[in-house]
Amino acid sequence: MKFIGVNEQYFETNLIGVSEKDSIEHIQSSELILLWFNEDGNELIIDNVKYCFNKHEIVCLTEFHKVEVRTLLKTRMIKWNKYFYCIINHDSEVGCKGLLFYGAVALPVIYPKLEDIETLSRDWRMLEQEMNSSDSLQEEMLQMMLKRILILCTRIYKDQVDLEQLDNSNVDIIKEYNFLVETHFREKHTVNEYAEMLHKSPKTLSNLFKKLKSKSPIQFIKDRKMLEARRLLVYTERTISEIGYELGFSEIQSFSRFFKKEEGLSPVQFKKKYQQGRNR
């Protein structure tokens, strides 16, 4: 079921399987997707990493994820674009920017508990009912239902990664750091630069991430550059020097050293290994 507004607003809810895999393999510009798996045994390749998703697990995707569907059983999908609801401009309403969407590295997988599943199932039924409406308030009602589902998923995910142990102001700092790295990783490469944007000291950021027993702020930056490097090596025909330059390296040697230190393989070796795996 789809809602299409007069100003390019797009919102879709559907129960999809492998025959509808184009819906998630070709995410359009500014689109976001939430997948809620109905059965065990779903296999997706996301950014060249194989994931197996089971019943009631939820994953959030953006246009920047490279997705290949291997196995997809009955799965609930919500897809919308920024004209329908922009989470960046309205993050104060849902709090999912930098967590569920536009985080620096980690693919956000949500594991609802039984009581969460019951609540989300009820909300899904209400959402389906509203999709069948056609009055002048339909768009506003759909936005309200989407916000409710995003808020519930954000709460579950924050509990999973122990963000609930921090006060709200510190959670906001971590979320914003993740989002800023996602936005600026090509041109900003030091924790000092992001600390300045956040009006915090680098030490404050390090202490926050340490409290969560998370990777360090600088590792977030490195991991995001590596994610993009792998994407470009696997999914484009750009040369290694072009990729290095896009990621802020002035010389191919410095990019190759960085890549090999993080990956254990040179960019050439990594691409060759991927191509060999595809040809088997």
C-alpha cells in the first residue's frame, strides 16, 4: 500500500518477499527503509557483509547501504522519503538520527522483546488500517504512526546498546557525533574537528565512549572511512587512487597503508579476493 502526496511525499507499507527484492536493493535518493522480519532464515548481503535475520528482528536501511537479497521470506516493510517525513529535521520528535539511521558504521539491528513485539504488532495493524483511509487527515495520521514506531524502535535499540545508562544530554552528544562522522568523514579526519563542532573537548568524547565500553571516537572515524573504501572497491569501477582521494588521502601510498593496517589486506588484494569470491 502506498501514499503519494502532491509535493513528492512517498510512504509505503507492504508485506514483501524475495519477488519484491527490488524494493530494498534499489533504495532511491532520500528514502529510508525499516524491515521487520516475520520468519527465520532471511539472508541479506549488506555492504559486502552477510547477515542472517530471524523472526521479529528489525533492521534500518538508508539509500547509502548496498543491499543484495539472497533469501527473503515474508517481511514487513516501511519505506518513506524525506518529503513525507525527514528524520534529520525532526530528530527532536523521534531521536533516531545517528542511531537507527545515518550512524557512522554499525548496521542497526533491533531485537524486540515479547512486550515490544505485541506493541509493534498492534501499531502495524493500526498503520495498515490508516493506509486504507483517504480523508484529508491521512498524511498526518500516517506520520504520527510512523513516529510512534520509530520512537519505540529507538527505545529498544538504546536499551540494547546500554545508552539508557547515560543522561539525555550525553546520549545526544553520542548520536550527534555518529551523525557528524557519517556526514563529514570524507573531509574531517580527527576527533578534534568533531569535538569543535560539538563544542566539547576530545577528552569528553573519549570518556563518553569509554563509559559505554564502545570503540574510541577515532576508531569510529577510521571505521567509517573503511566502510566507504570497501563499498567503492566492491561496487564501483573507480581506481584505488580515485578512492583514496575521495576519502581525503593525498597520496595512493598513504591510503594503501591505512587500508592494509585496518583490513589486513591491501586495496588491490581486497578487490581481487572479492572478485574471486563472486566468480565461484
